[in-house]
Amino acid sequence: MIPSLPGLLQAMSLFAVAILIARPLGGYIRKVMEGERVFLSPVIRPVERGVYKVMRIDETVEQRWTSYAVSVILFSFVCILALYLQQRFQASLPLDQGGVPVGPVAPDLAYNTAVSFDTNTNWQNYAGETTMTYLTQMAGLAVRNFVSAATGIAVALALTRGLVRKMSPTIGNFWVDLTRSTLYILLPISIVAALVLVSQGVIQTFASSITVHTLQGAVQTIPLGPVASQEAIKELGTNGGGFFNANSAHPFENPTGLSDWFEMLLILIIPFGLTFTFGRMAGNARQGWALLAVMVIVLSAGSLVAMASEERSNPSIPAAVAGEVNQSAGNMEGKETRFGADSSGLFATVTTGTSTGAVNSMHDSFLPAGGLVPLFNIELGEITPGGVGAGLYGILVFAIIGVFIAGLMVGRTPEFLGKKIEAYEMKMAMLVVLFLAFSILFFTAVATATAAGKAGPLNGGPHGFSEILYAFSSQTGNNGSAFAGLSGNTLFYNVTGAFAMMLGRYAMIVPILAIAGSMAAKRRVAPSLGTFPTTGPIWVGLLIGVIVIVGALTFFPALALGPIADQLLNNAGRLF
């Protein structure tokens, strides 16, 4: 099962360039987050000092893990409340859709959207071009794209400090980490990326919508807007929320093959780069290379499966019709002819291997094997490579579980970076894994057992179940993509989805910061003959095994009822 040569070359070039950029970017991130001078300091440092002065922040004072966690939660609560109110009162605020009046967002949808963008999920139960004003898109949603991504980076660096420091009561200052992530990392790269996207044809305008007459004589209104500025941070921050309902399948968001490749590159560079940041902060670059190897191997495997699956014809098309349908380009249902089946499979894998959720095709139209890949990516915890910051702190939790298992094998207390992994750390790590599984499976069970939940999917049978399972997997995993076959803008799905998103974000962050605080206070122990190495091929293989086995054992029964059963029915028992 191998994709076509053009598809392979596209994937190989994407991963190669992402790794080449990630290495210097990782070093840059380390310097920024440790307060060292970088080439942007003469421009940004005065702005940074001004922020601290206005907000009354002492950048020299660090926080214990409890204070750090409280700061994250309080900041998120304020952001959710502010975005909710902005949506509810947007009709009375300036900058509507280029002169087109837009009403207030319904309470349950406003609540779901506010939680969605603050948790870096960007799940959208609405069409942006008809629901949100330009002001809400820019000063509401796009701003959350920056600060939610910066929060992820902050938590990842706090956990890294906890692992590499010794006998320290603190793990950093959240407000300083948030400010530096935004000003030095996300904002400068987004400005450059937006200019590149504009050069490819992504629009950036305050002009009103255009009314045109089609060749069939119908009248069509084409919405416009400040798209490029939101598109850049949407991909860079692994957010995924599109300006338009069609997301990156819309020609105003993603007009060319080059823009499609560039958007995937933006998605990967920071998650890849943070592994190098971790290696440098740990004082051993091989630690970062090992984590990167795990990410690339799992992501590459998923890409090969999805691309190869979608390059094949759809066997469910009746024989009487198959001769009239040209399937030489693969399964093109729900895909853009600008990109093709192989690029759509790659894009779907990249955006679900991270917590981005942007789409350039409809996952609901994928063949069951192709649709299984993005779903399983999310259920692995989106740590290969995961979202901005979230991928690093997620894979480090699995690394702690991995060394614990290795310690059981050799009969020694497990160690990671010279710190003993004890009962407290394992309890917190298991909470992270269990909260993910609980949220996905509990809300899926509720939806399939209630009339309100069963009213959502547009299909029946295994495929309809997959639509529900994908929705709560995506929201709990803070991904935001959908099978696009679920009517999610209902009171039931807006409320339950918001709870799933909050569990997927904050029920993970708190125990992760608890691990950081506990590890920071520990002494280092000298390595011995019984110390399991965490840099070589054996460690990479063990970590991949732990990630895949935990995901498989947890979710296989649900996957068997959904995409696996769908594949068997679709292909009469032939897997591919």
C-alpha cells in the first residue's frame, strides 16, 4: 500500500523542509523563553517591557505549579467570557461584513464557539462568512488563535523546566511565557506567512461582498474579508478555524498547490521545533531528536495509509454506474481538483496528527480506511507531532509512562532525565490518559443513546456512528475538524461539545503542571547500568509502542463499530 510517486515526493519534501526549519527555530524558541537576547530583541523588547508595565507583571518572579495552573485557568475563563459577550453583542459593534448587517450569535452557539477558540480547538458549528462580523473574526477569533497557541507553548515550557531543573520550587511565570510566545514567536512568523499567502492569492480586504451573475443566469453573492491575517495564525498556531465555512478547501483561503503545501508547512514547524527546544533545555540534543523521530514515524505511517487509500477508486459505486464515473484520479468525492486525492490524504493526516483541524477536503467523503487515519490520530492524543505546545507536553506524558514500563521490565525505579518517576507522577500521567478516553467515549455513548444525539448524524449505520465518534474525539482532542456529516449546531451538541473541549484542555493541563512541579523539586540521580536510555532506537520503538497500544486498546471497540465495520461493508471484506 504505497501512494503514487508525486504524493510521496510531496510528503517527503514537506517533512524534510519542516525539520530543516524546526532545528534553528527550536534554538530560537529556547532563547526567547529563557529571556536571552535574539535578533528581534531591539524591536520587540521595548514592547515586551511595556506589556509588563501596563499589566503590572514582574518578569523576575516565578510561580509554583499551583499558581501557574490558576493563572492559566483564570486567563482562559476571562477569554471565554469576553469572546462570548462579543459574539452576543456583535450586531451593535463596528466592522460588520463590509456593510452587510449580521445579527447576534445564538447563546448556545456563542458559548460553544468561545470555548472552542480558547481551547485551541476551533470547532465551528457555523459558517463564518454569514455568522461573524469582521470585528469578531479579527479581534475575537484571530486573537484567540494567538493566545491559545501561546498558552500551549507556555505549558510545554513549564513542563520542560520541571523535568530539567533540580530542587526548584518554581516552573516559570505564565504571564511572561504567554507574552514572549506571542510577541517573539507567533506574531513575527504570522506576519511573514500572511504576506506569502497574499502572494498566492489569499484575500485580505475590508471590501463588501461581490454579487455576480453565473453562467446559468443565477445571482451569487461572494463574501470577502481579511482572510490572510487569520489564515496564517490559523495554521501556525495549529488552530484550524477557517474564515469561511469550507475552510482550506475555499479558494480564497487556499488558492494554489503551493499555498496548500505552505499551509501544511506552517502547521508542522512549531510542533517539530519544540522538540529541539526540549533537547537543548535538557542539555542533550538527542533527547529532542528521539521525540522528533517518534513524531515523524507515526505521522509518516498515517500519511502513507491515508494517501494510498484515497488514491484508489471507490468500490461501493455500483457496477452499472462505475463505467460512467472516471475514478482514474482516485476517490475524488468531497475533494478539490486543485489538490487531488493524495494531497487531501496528506493534509488530513497533518492536520489531525497536530491539533489543527483545518481541512482542504471533506473527511466524511474519505473511504473508511482513509477516514480511520485522522480519527485514530486524534485518539492517540494528537502528540505525533501534536498541537503547538500541546504535542510536546502530551508526548512527554507518554515518555513518563514509557520509562515506567521500562523500569518494571528491569526491576528498577524508573528514571527520566535523571529524575525518579514515582507514584505521584504516574497517577497524574494516568489522569491525562483517562480523561481523554472518558470524555470521548462518555459523550459518544450519551449521543448514541439519546434522541437529541441521534438526530445529528446525516448517515445511519457504522458511518453515522463514526460521525458522532469523530465529533467528540475532535473536540476532546482540541482538533476541530469534523466528518462534515453531523448537524452540530443544536443545543445538545453545542453544550456537550463545549464540555468535551474544556475537559480535553484543562483536565490535561492541570495534572501536567502538577507533574512539572513535582519533578522540578526533585534531586537528580546519577545514571547507572540499570538506567534505561531515552535517546536511542530502542527507546523510540518503545515509545511508539506505548502510544499506539494505549490508543488501540482504549478505542479499538469503538473503532470496530465505526470505520472498521464501515470498511468491511464498503469493500465486501477486502481491506484495501
